Amino acid sequence: MSRPASAYLAHLHSTTRFRLEACVDSFVLKTLELLDFHDRSMILIPHLIIPLAICGELKRAAETDIGLVDVRKSAILLVVEDKIPTNTTNREAQVIAQAIATFQFNNEQRKQLGRNTLDAMTVPYITVSGTRPMFYLVPITRALSDAVFLGAYPTATTRVLRCDTTATHQTYAGNGMVDPQYRKLALGRFLAFRETARRCWTQFV
């Protein structure tokens, strides 16, 4: 086994052995690097804090576990939230809040660069429970962002697409990507989502 492969599997096993969120953070970051989610102008930033305007307050923030940022275009492209399986935080509420913060941030950056702001953008989002990924496409509109800023109930429905990564074989027993068959399934989903996410980025980069 190559040295990089051994190092990657060590990160993988640490998530199930130690059950620490720092281990999950490290493993997910290594996975995104392994699968080339970034390129020469894109960097993966752990614990990215994004300003969030909500209920008339401009000084709130949404903290992500990992953000993929295009430095050249000053845009957040992808948001990742990962947890140990026993963490009971409302994950999908975080998905929506961080996607809205991403929309606000990207439009503010466009304004500062003298570019037109956008009325809508679809934010690619990944959550990971232990080593089990789930993928989202979150469409955020200016109307939804404005409603959140004003503390008002949105007038239009927002439909979020979600893709679960569910094992299809009998040997899987909750070990996530430690199971080789599940690991193959999950890495395939990561790669497919990378291409989907890149198509979303073309909307606002």
C-alpha cells in the first residue's frame, strides 16, 4: 500500500476509534483533497466563519467546518458540516442557515468588486456523520435572504435536493467508510457531487 493510501486510511479509522469531531474534520478535509475538489485558485479552509444578516442584525455569523473558497473570484463555492454520529445538533437547520450566509457573502463580494449581485444561487453542501456523507443542493433567493434579514416568514417555498448515501449490501453494520464496499459507494458519490457542484459554481463565479 502506498504511503498516501496508508495515511488516508489512518485518518478514516481515527474517526471510528476516537469518536472526536476533530478526527472527522481531518478525515473529511483529506477526502476533499484526495478527490481534487480544489484547484490552483481554490483552497479548503477549516472552520470558516461566514457573516450572517438575520432579524435585522448584521453581526451574526455562521461557522462551517470546511469551506471551499475561490480566492481569485472572492466566492465561497462549497460548504461542509461534519459531526460525530452522537451529535444531535439540528443538521438541516445549519444547512439552510449556512447556505443563506454563503449567498449573502458572495453577493457582498460581487458588490465590492463592482459586479452585479445575483437574485439566486444554488449552494452545494455536504454533511458528514462520522464517515457517512449526505449531499445537498440548496437554492437561495434574494427574497429568502431578505425574509431572514427582516425576521419574516418567507412567502415562497424553497425546495432543497438531498442525496443520502445508504448502504445496499448486508455486511454493512454502521461502520461507514471503514467498510470497503460502503467506502467505494461513498467515494463514488463524492466524485459525482464534485461535478454537480462545479456546474452550480458557474452560476455565480
